[in-house]
Amino acid sequence: GRASASPQGLLRISAPLSFGISRLSQLLPAFMARHPKLKLDIDLSDRTVDLAAEGIDVALRIARQPATTNVISKRLAPVTLVCCASPSYLSRRGRPVQPADLAQHDTLNYSYLSSGDSWSFRKDTGEIEQVRIRPRAHANNGDVLRNMAGQGFGIILQPDFIVKHHLVSGVLEQVLEGWCLDGYSLYALYMSRRYLPANVRAFIDFMEAELAGGTA
């Protein structure tokens, strides 16, 4: 009874690599300070994990709608995706004006993107346009794609937390500013249980509070 009421013992967390490094690592010290009896085991990987088989208590994933077979999903915060490229690439190849133009550009795509090699954009007016891209490279990590784009090898579509510093510094420039890719969110996935363990509940409540009113 005490174990179920007070967070203590081991909590195993899985999170995407880039999110874990850039965002989760900044949040966890406050979480650990709040729960001194709790120990963490953190696995950073973009692959799909089997919570039961791998003994993961809670997994953080970015998706439009995560797979929920045998697990519960809880939406924590929206995720903004940004379409961008380096100034040198745009100077050499031109700037896309509408999503359809991307079919004629070099693109670099995330291997685990739920929509595959199709990028779907929505305009402020509500218009939706989907384009089939022909990536010059795929990678299962957003930092790799960001760095390749920064060297002028193509256009990328990545979460704001991966590219924001490069946009501020001018290494990358946003394109298709009038269009957005909505519907992506950060989710917490955990096993379906009648009584949610205190460790998992404490972590989810903490993440909700930290991300409330903002983006992941």
C-alpha cells in the first residue's frame, strides 16, 4: 500500500533520443529532487519499444496518434514541426513557395515519420496539401538530419526543439511559413492497469505540469 501511494524504487523511462537530450534532461533534475526515494533508468531511442517485454514503465513518443495496442496513451503537449533548409541550399536551389514544390527539391526525411515520405501541410485558411517527397537521405535521428541540412544537403521537417537554435543563429531558415503541420503531440504510453503505479502517475503529472500551456 505504501509503495503504491508514494513514488519510490525504480522507474524505467523510454524517450526519443533528441527529445531526451534537449528537453527531458533539463526537466528530470527537478523531478528527482521532488521524489528523492525514486531511482531512474532512462532509455533514449526512437524505435518502437515493447513496454511489457522490455520492462519499460512509461514511454514518451511523438506522433499524430500513437499505437495503443495493449497500452494507454496520454497526450502531454503539442509538438510543432518546422520545414527548413540552409541559406546556401535555398540560394542554390530556390525557395519552395507551396508544398507541391518540395517534390522537385532534395529532402532529408526522418525514418520513423508516421506518414512516411508524404508530408501533409495545412494553410492558415484551412487548405490541406499533401506532397510525396523523394528523400535524398533517411535517418532515424533528427539531429543527424538537422546537421546535414545545415550543410546544404536538403530540406528537412523536424520538431521545433531540434531546429530552434539553428533557426535563431541563421544556420537554417524556415520555408513555407504560411503552411503548418499540425496534429503531432508528445504522448506518454504506459501499460493498461487498473491501478496506475505511483511512480508512473508522479512522472506523468510532473510532465503535464511542466509542459502545460506550451509545446514539447
